Amino acid sequence: MKNQIKLLAFLVPLMFISCEGNNVEPTLFPQGEGFFILSEGNFMAGNGSVSFYSLITGEIYNELFKTRNSRPLGDVPTFIATDGTTGYIIVNNSGTLEAVDMFTMKSLGTVTGLNSPRQMAISGRRGYVTSLASSELTVVDLDLMEISHQIDIGCTSEAVLISGQKLFTSNWVAGDRIVVVDLETEEISGSVTTGTEPESMVFDKNGKLWVLCTGGYMQDLPKLVRINTVNYEKEAEMTFGSVSDYPSSLTVNGSGDTLYWLHEGVRMMPVSSTSLPDEAFIASGERLFYDLGAGAGGRIFVTDAIDYQQKGDLLIYDSRGELEDIEQAGIIPGFIRFMTDW
Amino acid sequence: MFKRSSAYIVPFKVSRNTMTAALLSLLIAVAQEAGAQDMFIEDTVNISAVTVTATASKRQTPYTVISIDRTLIAGHHENDLATLLMYATPVSVKRYGNHGLASVSVRGLPGSHTTVTWHGLTVNAAGNGYTDFALIPLHAASSVKITPGGYDLSDISGSIGGKVELSSDPLFHTGFYGSVAAGAGSYGDYAASAVAGSGGESVSSRLSLWGGKARNDFLFINGNAAEGAREERRTNSSAASGGATADLAFRTGGSTVAAHLWYNNAERELPGPVTTVQQDFGERQTDRSLRSVISYSLEKEKISAGITAGGTSDVNLYYHENPEYNGDNRSSFIMLRARLAYRPNGKSELGINAGNEYQSAQSLSFAETERRNIFSTSLIARFNPGSRVRLLLQARQMLVTGMVLKPEFTAGATVMLSPDGGQLLKASVSRNTRLPCLNDLYWVPGGNGSLRHENATGGEASYSYVRVASSGLKNSLDLVLHATRVNDLIQWIPGVTGIWSAGNVRSVNVYGIEGRLGTEVPVNELVISSHLNYAFTRTEIAASEIPNDRAVGKQLIYVPGNNFNLNLDLRWKMLRAGAAAVCQGRRYTTSDNSEWLPPSLLADARLGAVLPAGATKIGIDIDVKNIFNSSLESVRNYPMPLRTFNLRLTISFIKKNEENEESD
């Protein structure tokens, strides 16, 4: 009994010491170079999550949003747009847009009522949100964190990029074109017919728009298309070999000179190439590759969703395509957003 | 990659010659069930407006058969079958919110592994293989029986999770009876029903009608709201349903002809999940079904025989705010089965069953109407080598379009530890099969025509005790140990294209303990009865063909390790009161068991009275559900209501004619 009293006398002051404190929010992950990963979570389960992989420590830090805000992020987060140190996370099946402090992951506000949002591009203090279900782009006032208005583009939309005053968005599901919107007038200024179901797109170092078309499910031959963003003409069109091919997740490295995408592994192609690569740069083997990112120095980061019902993996490959490390991420890890110089 | 091959499916053509031959062969087939000699207690129970005496025992069967006490069925008369099973049996119920789709997991296997039959007709939809237990009102049957596992091979095809049998036995010598009931409850919940029937010397008839609607905009706690936990009101969740059953039976000598008809219609809005925000996609669903069965049975000295024919037509229409996602799924069965049993002496019985089931399903997601024919024949032998030992052997061979199947078997023994059969030791082993449903085979995209059937090998051992004292005290206890290995479990998993497809990807080991305890204590005019069920179930993924699958060694999702329920009823003169509780342990929601629903407790209470007025009785009951106002989810993000109230008025009468009074 005497010992217990002594222990209590020792512990009680410690409790007060530990409760004193500064108001600085503890960091959940090390600052510095790395990337965020959005894990979609189980469809309709609302357990999407945010992870950070630090290129400095070589470790992954999971469940950042839930840990910071004591609530889940929502159902199927698909995209992060950034503006300085503020991130805007699109949560597709919850129909929400979460603004967060990227350093702390603290929620700064939520926009609700978005119709199946997919991705967002920022111009000024406006966010342009694509929709899988609506033929309108939703414009969000990022200062007020509320929906401002809609722009009718006549089709559903998926990927979105802005170059100057031009917004390019892809008409993915059952579509076959890129729609261009003039941001000054917010009216359609053109469109480019690509291939069936343009799923992902990037700008290269030359300002060219590369579009990866999946071909739909067993429908048409997939295509990789290069578009001139000035005159909207197709400069190159490379066709895959079979309708059963299903390429996805086109991305580009930081220097904009090499394209990567998923197709029976990871495919790699210089932007100067005139033909598709014959073989995968990284074979998927037994893995179920879900999404990827291309980092500095040629390192490739691929997510593996396993069975879509458990926590997936982040696979880290070196510039030669050798597997360096495996880290466990959230459920259905997908979108990757690199953070440099922050 | 999945492989879709309709080439493997040979459409079954119904020709007159084939049907005639089948009929003739079935007519000479042999049977078993009706020949089973029930030798134990008789339970006198009340159902709705009438009192019947029913033989209760399937206890001699060497595997578990649970007959739900009819007082429990009567206590849940206005509920659906899912609610009854949740409160009265060791199964676990998974429900997508109040009035939402409900599936029943028996012994740790998914709801698609539970077969439901109504008078021997399969109720599961041919397309997805599921039965939505929320769409089965208890008006549709007066008897509910559960056989866990796939031990019973007397049906045309099998299940490896378990079987739920619904039926309404003909009631002879009852006179004319009827009842009307009306109820109202929280959140615009209204229900009404009417039953009218008569039972004479040789004819029994009954007509049941029911209908109900619920606004169902209940309050719940959204614990994940961006602003912090707050009370919200459910939207897009109304439900309405109605239906009718008609039963007609005629008997003469040892022969009985019975016909049954069941029409059901349900319209439901489908509320979305609550994933920080309450999602609402304007979804709704219509389910319509028409089922009919006609049967003939014969009991004559050493022979019993029966023939049953039936058909079902199910329509499931799904609507979404985006019409591209709308669904139109239709399926139907035609079934013909026969049985014949021969008892050469008091010690043995030989029987044969044969039957054919023709399935058809069409969907917007099928390339064409898909069809499948299942023919099976099963043999059964019962032998009593001594006065206290019962042996059972069953074997079944299925012939299925496009599949090659091994024979299934069950072997079991029952030993009476006491001369009166009050204490039994039972053991069974079985090997059985579950066929993939038509969606597994033909859904576009993802259906896999190369799927193998699932197969299960397992056994159970049990102790059963029943004692009925002259004082009226009744006690029963059942303890069951069970273990099963299921190979080639069919699951839908994503492929490299992101398209989900069906595959035989995992194997599971299921083992557990079940305990059932029942007691009824009469104390002067007070009768106290209680039923308790407990199940410990471990359904462990034993092997997987999914690369890097961390689910191996983990519990299957939504299978509670511990499941407990308790029903307590008190009857004193005109008054009746009761309480019920369901407690479920942790239910994992991810295959690697990294996330779960917490343990839950749902408790209800009810109070009522029956006021006699000559041949008429007036009953009034009030129910309080979720008395502790617990925030509950059966499926993640699909909340159940907080505390609700329901008031019900029942008027019933029975008029016995002279003939019936004499025979009584």
C-alpha cells in the first residue's frame, strides 16, 4: 500500500506536467520531401484515408486525417489539389471537398453536395471540379468554401488540367473526347476526339497534352494520344494491340520527359518516342497494381489494392525497376500527390 | 482473368415426353420425411387465432434441426423473418438499415449460403442466390425450421451454410377462425393484417392478407459528421409492402392434397450509407414475387410417398437518380420432386427422393436470358440397431447443366442416454456442395463460366436434453460442437482491369459452439418461459489464391465471433409481457480484420393483454424497441433507429362447429 501511494505521488505531478503545454499541434508525419497517398476505402464504407510517405525517413504514416480530426475522411477520396500549403481533397462517393492544412492535416472546411466529384484544378481562388455523373463542372469558391456555380460542358468528366486560361477535361465513362473550357468566358472553346474512354492525362515538358484512353471494357482498342494545346490537333496517336488491353493511370515524371502508366505492370516511355513500349518496365507479377506515381531520380511508386477489402501496399521501385521496399497503406491505396519544396 | 463461356451451358428443353417420363418416374419414387416417426413431446401452442397441437420433435435426427417455438413466432407476428431469426436462433442477421435488405448467416458462412424453402420450393433468387429476409413476413408461414449446415440432402440442391424451411401446416378440426390486426408505431409505421380460415374433418383452408407502410425517417446518431457527432434524420428510407397467402388442404384416408399460393410485393426507398454525410442517390427498389406449390402425400402402412410441384417468379426492379444505373432482374424456378419411403419393419426405413429444378434468370447485366437445369436423386436409410440407437445414411447426386459434381453424403448416429429419450448424444459427418448462382456465372462484366462449385466437409456432435415434468415445468438444453472446411469459396474480387469478377479464391475453416436453453415454468396462473441462444463461431480464411492476401488466418467479414440472444415471456391471466435482447460481438468489416463494428446490444420490451369476449378475443400490445436507445449498425454506415414504440390491436375469434367439437 505504501508503495502504491509513493507511485501515485510520483505520477500525479507528471500528469500535470504533461498536460501543460504549448498549443502547437503535434506533427503526425515528418515535414519534407515525400508524397501523400489517398486510400479509397471500401465502397460505401466511408473509410477512405490519407497517408504520407516520407522520402527522408523511408516510412509511411497512415490515417492522418482521421487521427487529426477524429472522424473519417469519407467515402472514396480520389484526388488532392494543392494551393500552397492548403490541400483540397475530393471525396467522390461522399460528394464532398475537404480543405486541409497539408502540414497538420487539420480540416479547414468542407463543401458538401457535389455530384460524384472526381478531380479538381485550381485557377486563382476558384476550384473546377469534374463529375462522373453530371454534365457540369462545379466551380467552388475556395475562400468561402462553397459552390459558386456550374459550367455545362455537355458530358461527364474525369481528369482535369489547366494551362493558362484553358481548362482541359476528359470525358471518361462512355466518352471519347477532351473538352476545352475558356476560363475567362467559362464557355467551351473546343473539343478533341481522342479514343474511347480517355481516363487520365498529363502535360509534358513541352506543354503537350498526353491522353490515355482505356478503350472501354472490351470495347475498342486503347490509345495514347498527344494533343497540341494551342490548336487542339492530335499530333500523335499510338494504338494498343488488343481490346482486352486495359491501360490506366497515365503519369509523368517531375521533369516532364517520361511517361508512365499501368498495363500488365508499369510501362515507361520517353515523350519523344513514336511507338508504345513492347514490354513492361516493371512486371506486376502476382500483384494487383492500382495506381502509380513517378518520383525524382526515376523512382516509381505503385499501389497494390490486393482484394479491395483490406489494407493495400505501397511498392517502391528504384530507377531500374527493382523493388526497394514495401509499406502498408490504407484500403485501396490510389491517388499519389508529390510534395516538394514545402 | 475471368472467363465467360455460355458454351458450357446447355439449355434445358422442356418436352412433353421428358416431362411425362419424369412424372412417371417421380410417381414411383420413394420418400422419407413423412415416414419419420416423431416420438417425443407434444407442444400445445397458440398461433394467431387458433390453438393447435403439433408434434415438435426432430430431435432424433443426428444433426441439428431447430424448430422455432410457435410462441416466439406469434410474438413476432408483425415482423419479418429476419427479425424473428435474430431474436430466436443462433444465426446472425446482417441488415442494411431498418426495412433494408437482410441476409442471414448460418454457422459463419455468408447469406448466399443460406437456402430458404417454402413448402419445399426454393425462395432464393436464381440470379444472386440470396434471399432477402426483410421481404418475408411471418404471415407467410406458421412453421419455421432451421437446419444448420448442409446435412439434409433431401432437397433437390444443397446449401452449405444452412437451410430455413417455411411452411403452414393444414389445420383440421379447428372450425372457423379469423383475426384482424392493426398496428401503428414510430416514424409513420402502420401495419394491418387479416386471417380467415376453417378446418373441418377433411378440409383445411386459410387466407392471409397483410399490408404495411413506414415513413421510416427515424433519428440516428451520425458519429462521423464533420461538425462532430449529431442527431440526424434518415432520408429516402420509406417502405411499403403487402401480400397474401392462400392455403388449401384436403385429406381422405391416408392421402392429403395441399395447395399453397403466396404473392408478395414490396416497394422500398434505399437510403444511402452515412459516410460523414448521409448519402442519398434517390435509389429505390421494387420486389414482387409469386410462388405456388401443390403437393400430394400418402401415408399407408409401411409406405409413405409424396409428390410436390411448384414454381416461383421474382421481379426485382432497381432505380437510381442516374437512370444508367437502373436494374431489372427477373428470375423463376419450376420445381417437381417426389419422395417414397418404405418401412419393412419397426427398425428400418429406406427412401428415395428425386426432383428437378429448372432455373431461369434475366437481367440488364446478362447477355441473354440464362437457364440452368438441376436434377438430383437422393437415397436415405434409417436403421435402429437397438432400442436406443438411431443410424442415418443419406446420399445425393446432382446433375447440373454444365457441371460435373461428386456425390454428397451424410452419415449420423443418435444415442439415447435415457430410456425416455430425454437425453441424446448425436453426431454427424457430411460432405456437400453449393452451386454458383447465375450471377456468378453470367453477370457482365465479371461473371465466370469456369467457376467450380463450392464443397464442404464437416461434422457436428451434440448433446440434447428435454424434460417435461408433470407439473408442467419444461426444460431443454442443446449443446453443439461443429467444424467444417469449405473449399473453393466463391468471392468477387477485382482484376487487373479494375473489373470485379467471380472466382473460387479462398477456403475457410468454420468451427464453433452453439448452446440453446429453453424453460417454461408454470406457477399457478403465471407462466414464465425463456429461450436463450448462444453461438461462438470462428470462420477463418484458411487459404487464398489472392496474392499477398493478409486475410489468411482472419475471420470472415460480418461474422460475429459471439452471438447471444434471450427471450423472456410472462403470461398471467389476461396479461402478457416480454423482453428480448440480442448481443453481438465484434464484426469485422475488412478482410484483414483491421476495422470492425463494435459489440452491440439491442433490447426490446413488450406488454399486452388479451380480453376474452365470448368466442372473440381482443388483444392489445405495446412494444418498445431498442429500449436503451443504443446507436446501432448491422452493416457499416447503415444506422438502425433509436428507441421506437409500436401499438397493436388484434381481434380474433374461433367458432367450432358441432362436428369439430365432437371430434375434440
